[in-house]
Amino acid sequence: MIEGEIVTRGTETFESNVHGAVEALEVAGRFTARDEIHEALIDLSRWPEVDLTGAIQHAMAALECVARDLCGDERATLGEVIKRHYSETAR
């Protein structure tokens, strides 16, 4: 709120995409990734200064969670997953 008026920080398209992603993660049972997206949104909502670094870190953590699930390695970092699987998808 600014001077009694509700102000949004993102576009409708952004909001729609984020909510769709959260819903998809929920349906897929990827709750840790869903929670990381939620934390990223909290960081984007900080007032008066958004926490972009925190939002990026949480969004990347969500990506890493999904990548781990898809490759079946709960301990792999995102970098390790990319190195292992990049050559398979680059062809």
C-alpha cells in the first residue's frame, strides 16, 4: 500500500504464470519446490525494497529441486545435473 492504495509489483501475466507454476508443483507433489517459489514471492513483496537476490536464490532452489527429482539424485546440485544430462539433450 502506498498512501492507502494497493500497488502491485508484477504484471497480471507474471502473477498468472507464477500461480500456474505453484499449482503444477502442488499437483506433481513437488512441495519443496513449491515452497521455494513461495519464498521467492515473499522476497519480491518486501517493502520498501524488494530482495531480488533472495528471490533469485529461492527460484533457483526450486529449479534445482525439480531437476533433482527428474534425474533421481536427491543430492545433486543443479550444475551437476546440467553437466550429466546436457549432452543427452543437446543432440
